[in-house]
Amino acid sequence: MLPLALLMFTRYAQAQLPGEGYAGCDSSNMASTYVPIESWIYPAIERLALAGYVQTAFAGLRPWTRMESARLVAEAQEQQADHLDPEEVPDEQMNLLIRELAREFRTELRQRDGECNRQAAIDSIDWRSTAIAGAPLTDGYHFAQTLTNDYGRPYGQGANIYTGISGHAASGPFAGYLRVELQRTVPGPVTPSSADAAIAAADFTPTAAAGPASGFVRGRILEGYVSYTFHNSQLSFGKQALWWGPGQGGPLLFSNNAEPITMLRYDRVSPIELPSFGRWLGPIRTQFFLGRLSGQQFTHVGSETFGQSGVSLGNQPFINGQKFSFKPTPNLEFSLSRTTIFAGAGAAFTTKSLLRSLFSTGNSTDTNDPGDRRVDVDAQCTIPKLHDLLKVYVDTFTDDELFPLAFPTHSAWSPGFYIARLPHLPHVDFRGEGYLTPRRSFPGFYYFNVHYLSGYTNDRQLLGSWIGRESNGYQLWSTWWISPRSSVQAHARQQNASSVFLRGGDLRDLGVNADLALSPHWRVGVAVQQERWRFPLLANSPKNNVTATIQLSYRPKAGDN
């Protein structure tokens, strides 16, 4: 599927554009780096899309490049001009969003008008301290996590400090990005020896797998890649983060909960429309990647189990993924995606094993194992009669089945909604999401595989949602938008793990965080979270912890990168 689809989309994209080569600084051939997943620009453009100012943004497929983000800003500016009516009161909130986004991407907007993209700059210098009082949870693969969707950063009880710098360079069709960090973390909690036998039994391993490592000082590349752009398509290689889903709490299939994977990625960075009846599908975006996991400890092939607790396999498995996203109407977006873990210890990486992982539809013996496959469907819809107010969405995936909607009771589900403006509180929004990984086959089935016993993890952390292998729960957020770049948010999270998997347990989080732009160059973030958890295998009585975070960021060339 991947090679054929890649060839089809690339050739069609080339046919749609004039044969200018790379002369004249054609924006479709200009490389640009990706906007980090946690950036303020994503909620800003989401609110513009809900209000009808942006109609071709793909919220379920992030991150976006800076050039694509600039295209969406230009689209919003055009819609803004079309909506001008002397008899109507201007929507100052939307106008302010558009102005701030235009300032953020003013360099890319000039490049869309013909200016060349020869540049190199430091994007951000960051310092962050996360102090945790009380015992945190760090092993989401077996129990739960106190901190989620944080690029797999390690943490423990005490003061954890992260100091980072990021920068980029671009010239014509070539670009590069680097985001490095010095991490000083305290040791994480030690799993009681009394729990080891239960963990080993749940994972079918000879000894209990170790949770995420912490308690060190190390330099780390969070993200780093080089890219080549041609006709609104981009090939990139390096360590990269993905967010494949419509929600805020974390997609079921692929999020930034774990450390980013080193991968080769093809990305149709701007949407394309197919001819003839294909236009019914509306604008389309696609992504394909091939990468390699790290930190996997156990795998089972034939009658032999490879691995040792706390020691990474010498031959780590590979992973590939494909995602196709469609917008039949400006109010509807849906996506189909798939990932497969294959090869690794006891199973060689060959052309045959790669093709089998891409095209297989059935389960086979160990000698023809297609890999650990997951298929996801997500959809989001702006309610027409509540335009500018309400969006609903759903994310669902199934393990080793062809299509989740055909097996609803065998699939994990995450529905959600987003209210952009509360009644009489135009600067306050509200969002809610639910999560369910139901019981199937054996306890802890989801995110696990009987061949790849370290499961759907990278560096010992879940690649998908924090909800884990057999739990249900929800998250709630309410944000007061002081300005497009500044906000104060209250949030809550609840997780209930089934008692049949590692004796179950529960978790409850309540927190408040503020993200404030002090100037175009300086911003500060402050967050406080209180957590109460009860997992009988980890502690005989309920535990509490409090997490306090402060982050200071400096952008040397804010809004002119």
C-alpha cells in the first residue's frame, strides 16, 4: 500500500503544478520545518476553523510545516475579507487571532509571494523545572502515568530540570531542524518485588519488564531531522514526533507520549484534490513513515523468548505507518491510518518482511508473521446549526483486525467534543474526552502483542494514549484565552483500570496551568497538578502527589523566523 500510494500521490501532485523546477522561488518547492505539536498555533487555527475562517486544515494529522501553516493563515485572511460587511459587528476575537498568526508566519507569507527561503535561526531557548512531591506514576504500559504527552521526558519524585535549545535552517528545497535538551532527573519509583511476578505473567515474559529509566543527567535530541521538499510533498529523515488524531488528550494510535522515533517520512504537506469522482472526497493529505523503535526489552519467536529485564534488545524491531485524511466538506474530516511493528530480534528485516507488513490482511505462522498491526479511524465534525460553537469527534482503533468499525466491541474508543465559546463567556472554551480499552482475548490485550512482548512502546513508554492496556477514563479542560498566545486552563483526568489486569487501580488528576506571553520574545508557563492514585500492586494504600512546573522560554527572532 505504501509504495503504490506514495507513487500515485507524488506523480499526481507533479502533474498539477507548472514545470518551473526550483527556479523563481516557487513556494511549493520550498522546504520548511514543522511547528512543534505543543505550539499555540494549533488551538488558534482550530478556533478559526470552527468559525469558518479556515476550511482546509487537517487537525487530525499534525504537526504542520511552517509553510502549510502560512497557507492556512492566508486562507483565513481571504475568508476574513469575504466576510467584511459594513452592517455587521466585526468579530474582534477572530481578527486578533488572524493578526497574531500573520505576525508569527510573516516570513513564510512573504515566501508564498515569491521571496526565497534562505535562512538559519535559533527558534527557542527553554528552561523548565518540574518538581514532584509524593510518589508519581511513571509506567503507563503496566499501570499509569502522572505526566503524559511530554516527548517521553523522564521524571521522578523531586526536582527534574530540562534545559533546551532549538533551531532550524532552510535553503530552497532543503531544510534541517534540531531540538536538543539537557535533562537532569531524579530516580523514578521502584516497582515492588512483590509485583514483578504479576507483571511477568501479564506480559508472558520470564522476568518483569522494567519501566521507563530515570535518575540521570544526559543530553538528548528530542527532535532532529533533515528534509527535502518537492511539489508540496516533503521527505524527511531523523527523530520526529507525530500526532495522529483529533483530540487533545492523546490519539489512540500515535502521539508524543513516548520519545519520538527515528524515521524516514513522506508527508503530503498541503492538501491535494483527486480528479473526477475523487473530488467527492475533497482535499486529501497523506503521511507514510518507516522507523525503528528503541528500548524494547522482550520479543518471542517460535518457542524462544529473547530479552532481559531493563536491557534493550540488540536488534530492535521496526515500525511503519500510513495515514490518509479526507475533508469531503469544510465541516467534516475523517482519516484512516495503520501501523505495524515488524522484524527485529529473531526476525530479519528483508524486502519480503517489509512488503508482508504493508500488504498482509490475515494472521500467519511465526515464519510468515506480518507483524503487530493496528488500524485506526478518526472523524470530526463541526455541527452546522451550531457553527462557530461545537465540534464533535471520535477516535477508534483495533488490534489485528481489518477495520475497527466492523468490530466495534473489539475496538478501543475515544469520543470527544469541543465548545469554542461558552454562553456569556466568549473567551472561555470547554472540551471533554472519554477513553475505553475494553476487555478482549486476555487481560491487557490492547497495546500488547504475543510476539513483541514489550508492546506498543518506544523507550518503554506508550506510543498511543495514556489510557493504557485495559482501562476507561475521561479528561476535561476549560481554557480562558487572555490573548491568542496567552491562556489559563483548568483540567481534570480520571482513569479506572480493570481489576483483571494487574489487580487494577484508579487515578484522579486536578490541575491549573497558565501559559503567558510576556512579550514577542519571552513567555512563561506555570502549572500545578494534584494527583491521587490507588494501584494495589504498587502500594497498600492510596497515594497523593503534587506536581509544580515552571518554564521560561526565549525566542530570539519571534515572528520572523
